[in-house]
Amino acid sequence: MRLPTWTRFLLLLATAGAGGGLLVLAASYLYLAPQLPPASQIREVEYQIPLRIYSRDMKLISEYGEKRRQPVSYDQLPQPLVQAILAAEDERFFSHNGVDLKGLLRAAVELARYREIRSGGSTITMQVARNFFLGREQRFLRKFNEIVLAIQIERVLSKEEILELYLNKIYLGHRAYGAEAAAQVYYGKSISDLSVAQLAMIAGLPKAPSAYNPITNPERALLRRNWILFRMEETGALTHEERLSAQEAPVTARFHAAQPEVDGAYFAEMVRLQAMELIDDDLYTAGIRIVTTLDSERQSNAVKALRDGLHDYDERHGYRGPLDKLDISELPALPGITSASTEAAPDLDTAPDTAEVDTELSETMMGLDPDIASWAALIKDRSRIGPLNPAIVTAIGDQEADILFRDGKRAQLAWDDIRWARRHINDKYVGDEPSKASQVLAPGHVIYVRPTGSGDNRRWRLAELPRAQSALVSLDPHTGAIEAMQGGYSFSVSNFNRAVQSKRQAGSVFKPFIYTSALENGFTPASIINDAPVVFDDEKLETAWRPTGASGKFYGPVRMREALYRSLNLVSIRILRQIGISQAMGTLERFGLPIDTFQRDLSLALGSASVTPMEIATAYSIFANGGYRVSPWGILRIEKENGDVLWKAPEIEFCDEGCQQPETTTVELEPVAEPPSLAEVLHKDEMASSTDEDQEVVTIQPDPVVAPRVLDARVAWLMYSMMQDVVRRGTGHMANTLGRRDLAGKTGTTNDQVDAWFSGYSPELVATVWVGFDNPSTLGWGEYGGKAALPIWMDYMGPALKGVPDSQLEQPRGITTVRINPENGLLARPQNPDSVTEYFVEDQLPDLEPPLGLAGGNNAPEQIF
């Protein structure tokens, strides 16, 4: 049958149009293809992955970077997620060659009709092309570029590889890039652990991460999720019953910050700054992992010990009052609660504080009873600080108080957790102990509470943010590796790292260095020094100096050992005057202390020098390891996401003679005066490269770090013996409750109790604690190192040394044990019933005491310094 003329004309016109269209497409492809980047480059793509810092046992300390991303392979993607993405974005993905002509035709009609593309028409492959190579502006030429690149990508990658790229690259809201990151952000789980409803929710995000966000727009997100579930049924991915069941699931998404597994923000920030000097890679986008020396368990103990110690100090000085007093006259009364129904206190003692956690509250409060929600709304903007949780007092009993938290949960404060709150008057005085709760709290008071106790006795306690601050540093004395470090109560409140940035007067914690210099210059532990009043007219001092002891008591002639464990100031001054300032400075320099900043006068004997806790801990490491100076360091290795090592810590070589330390590079923290830094002991310019079969990986391998012997092993051991007495019978005697015989250390307190210290060690671990105010002022009467700092040290060292055998520092050759007369330091005769054991370097034995009962005998010291 012959077709009519007009029909043939239309067919001819259609054929010509199709041919013309194909020619235009072919011409466009030939014109655009050479101008576009080769699709093969997509195999070389590197995702922007944030910097992550880990403890030695690979627990996350901190994460830095704008993008949250955790790439996964296609095999790790759950099949329902793939099905949901295809149902929502590209149903014919596995059948087209990168371009869906039907979708493009629809987009072309929209462009002609509305002068804009409304439905997109992009395949997943085209979206990959846009995300990796092109911008997001919707222009006609860009659409052609997408088509050309999509066709090229399909030639070099499999469908599975394309999907893997897509689901690792796309932005899904709240700084989450990729499906795994989205699962962590919205649900706090891995993508493989999500339900079908949750996977469909994530699949709805690529189209509009803000409009369909389940946190900020839960209603629209729910509609989008249910539509995707319906499409999954249409494509056969779900049965009708499975779809209905999934659609009944509630919206459970809420914000989950990248939660550190261990609180080490002060340490992480120090390490981050050091790493910037060690490698050239982009730290914040290249997926860099920094594995540090930090021991996660010891770090957690350090944070808890420091915070508990500051709270104990705070409670000794009274309650300063609530955070706020709110008018609650218009609020509904809440039913009373009992201690049996109180909200259990969680394990928040070492909880990192982050403002991002607060975004969870809006979702939590949506399901609250209206009366409770009206109370909770009053404190919703109050942030948690570490273990301190904001709460509002809802009712007061005789000796208890009902409180309500931001999330609507309720608890009761018992009297034992309120009664400490005597009114704060000043640093020296507090008011009378309260007898009922109403003398401390009232309904409408906004307060902090903290978890306390353990096990079944876990409860909430009235608290406040301490005004005093503290720092704790703990080192492995054999290597200098930082085991734990906390630079203050809370990094979110103050990121000033007191462990390395705060130079404070050392007080008596400095005396062991002066005593060490004395042992090197003829003194022995049995040397007799007079503890008696003295006045110095030193030309370096503006006025006459009349130093005193902390107790105001004078002991007269005492042995040097006793003077140290009693921390007698006048003895230290006489020792320094005897050996000379210059001689002492030489010893201090060998300890690695910053002598250029020290005053060159006799006040040095009392610890007038300003030092950081890190510097003290490093110097005490020399005592603990038998005489070698190690440098503190915190980075074990820096590596890429794939495990390629970019930098690794240098080896440490112990040297007794002829040591030559390589030139050092200093990394400074801002603002900080001479902060200890890993890079201070690194030799960055030397690099050794290692090559595998696939690619060359250059690993920075610094020269070995030399730990020179700076102290005679015999002197180090004698100082260990003397500082053991500080713990056993002196100012540090509280540490005996730890039940160990290998501990040694020294307390320190400055004038008017402005700074409190304790630095101590076992042969396996060193720790230094400082307590004080950022703006120096008195801590109050009686706040000596043994009271303010030592308990923190004990609470850290007890758990830190659990399982570590009690072992003494090995006694070196050349040490002799003899019996002496404690009154004069001379060798005791066998018949002397009061003799005591003392240790000496072999060639420094004292003379034999005269026969008992003769003139110059039992009570006459041979020499008093």
C-alpha cells in the first residue's frame, strides 16, 4: 500500500531530524571530548578525608577537617541501599551506557518550556562526572559535557565501580560526604547496620540534602523516604508487606558528632601543630592518620583524676551559687520523684565536651510531655562541659532536691551530694555547713551536676565549673613518650594548654635539682646542714631577704636526706650558697631546664624559676631512668588512609660518652614560650624512601635521637632513695596509700600557696601535676602541693601502675651501704643503738664517729654547712 504524500513527507522529515540530531550529537561529542579531562583520571581520584588523630591503641582522639567522609568499597554497601538509590535516582542504571535518552528528552522538553531543567535527567554516571570534573551550575553546555564524560566513564569503569564512587563522593548534609559518613552522622552506626527505612532515608538525600534532611526537615524527609520505599516496591526490591512495614518506622535520625573515644583534645592540638611541620601533605583532606604515643586508658585516668581533684578543691572553698535564677511562677508544677526513680548518672567523668552534641536536643524534646518540655526549654541552650550537666531545680525537699535535665529526664540530688555547699566567702573563708536543701537551692535555680560514685552507688552531685586550673603530664622515662597529658579542666572552655604553655614558679618541686648539684659537689645524704633563721644582704636582691619555712618551725642541724623529705627551705638555701649559683646552673642545664630565664640568686633554691609541667616531668625522667636525658615526643607515625607511612618516629640511642645530638628544629605553639615539641628533637631533612611494587612511598625517617647520660647513675640512685623518703615519711606521705614501695617524688608550693605541685615517679612512669589559677593568686590557706596536687597524682598513678610490678631502680655499682649516727652523719660504731642505714658513693664515706661517751661524740656533727 502506497503511503499518502504527506505521511511520507513527515517520515522523511522525522528521519532527517533524527539524523540531524545524531549529527549534532556526534559533532558535539567530537568538539567537546578533546577539551574535557580524560575520564581515566577518575581511577586516580583521592577523596577529601579529614585528619584523624589516634592513641597508641588506635582509639580516636580527635578529627579535623570540614568534610566527614569514610570511604567504603562496593562490597561493603548493603544491597537495599543500592536498590534504594537506583529507585530514587536512576532505575535503568545497569542497562544504559551512561546516558538515559528518555530522561534527557524529558529534561530537553523542560528546558524548552520553562527555560530551566527541573527534573534533571542526569544518570548516576552523569552525576559522577559532574561531581568529579564539573561544577553544579545548570547550563546547557554543562549538560553536554556531562553526557560526553559519562560515556567515557562507562568505558573505563564498571557499573559497580561507578556506584562506589558515587556513594563515597556525594554530599548528604551536615558535612557528611558519602553513605558511610551519613550513616554515622544521622544514626551513629555503620551503613551495614541500618534498617531498610533508614537506608531509604539516606537514599533520599542526594536530590536535596537540606530540603529532605531528617534532622532539619523531618516531615519532608519522611515523605521523600516513603516515596522511595514505594519506588522500591515498584522496581521489585521490596514486597508490598516489606514496604508497608518500612513506612511505619518512625524517623529516628538525630545528629551524631564524630565522638572521640578518648578525651585528649589538648594533646591532639599539640600534635596537629607538630604534624604541620613534619609533612607536606594536606593534613585536612588527604585522609592522614596520626598514631600517637598516648595510652588511652592512662589518658582517661588522667582526665578523671584532674577533674576530680579540681572539684575536691572547689568544694573545700564553698559554693558560689547557681548559674542562673529563673522565674518559674508561670510553669506547671511537676510531680515529685524519689531517689529510687532518679535518672542514673552515666559514665561522663572523662567525656569530651562538644557543642555539636547539643543539636540532639531538638529531636529529643519533640516527644516530651508538654509540662516537662516547658521546663526543659529553659535550659536547652546550656552546654555540657565534660562531666558537668546543666539542670534546673524543679522542687526542694527537706534534704533533697528534684532536678530536670535538658532532654527532659529527671533525677534527685541526695543530701550527701548537697551538704558540701557551704557559702563561698573568699579563698580563706566559707560559711556554715547547711542543714537543709533550701539553704543552698531553690526551684528555678540553674545548676551543674556531675556523676560521682561507682557501680550501684552511681549518682548525681551538685557541682560547679572550677575556677582553679590544673595540668598533668605523664612520660615513659625510658623513651620520653607522652603517655598522658591534660592541659586544663576542659578544652572547650579554654584551649590554653597549661601542660606546655604555662610557665609557673616551681616551688619545692625544684629542690631535687639543687640537691643533685650538691651530691655532685661533695655533699652526701648524711651531710649536716643547719636549719635556722638567716638574713641575706645579697646585692642582687633589692632588700634584705629573710626566708622562712612553710611551718615556721626550725629543726637545727639536720641531715640532707631529712631536709629533703621535710622540704626545709633554709637548708636548700644554704646548700645553694655552698655549691654556688654557677655550679648549680650547670647542673640545671644538663637537666634540660631553660636556665636563660632563671634568676641567678639564692631564691633559685626555693623554686623561684618559672617552668612548665612538661619541663619538670622531662627533668624528673632523668631521675627515673638512671641519668639519661630524653626528650618528650608524642607521634609514633603519620600515615595515609591506605596505610602508607609518611613519617615515623626516630629510634632512641642511649649514649654514655661522646654523644653528639643532631641539630634540632623547633615547633612553636601559639601563644607559648619555648613549648616542648616532638620536632625539637627531629632531624627532618634526612629521608629514606621505601618502594613497593605498585607505587613509590617516601617515608620521612629522622636520624636517631640521642639520649645522652647527663647524670651519674650513682647520683641518680641516691636521689631516688632520698625522694622515696619524701613519699614514705615526708610531705608526700599520702602516696603510701597506693601500697607501692617503688614511688619517689617531691611536693612543691610557692609563696602564699599560689602554685601547688607534685612530681613523682616509679622506674616505669613519671607524672607531674600542677594546680593554680591562670591569673596567679592564692589557692587559700593550707593548699600546699601535698593537699592540692598530690591527690590528683595519686588518682592517676594508682590506676596507671595497676598490673605494673613493684620494682626498684636498680642500684648501680659504686654505692655502699653503711650505718651512720643520725645526729652527726658520721659512721656509727657497732655499739651505737640509734644508728640508721645510709647510702654513699664508695669514695665519699664519712669518718668514724668518736667512741660513745667521749667529748665530741654522739651529738657533735663533724661539719655544719
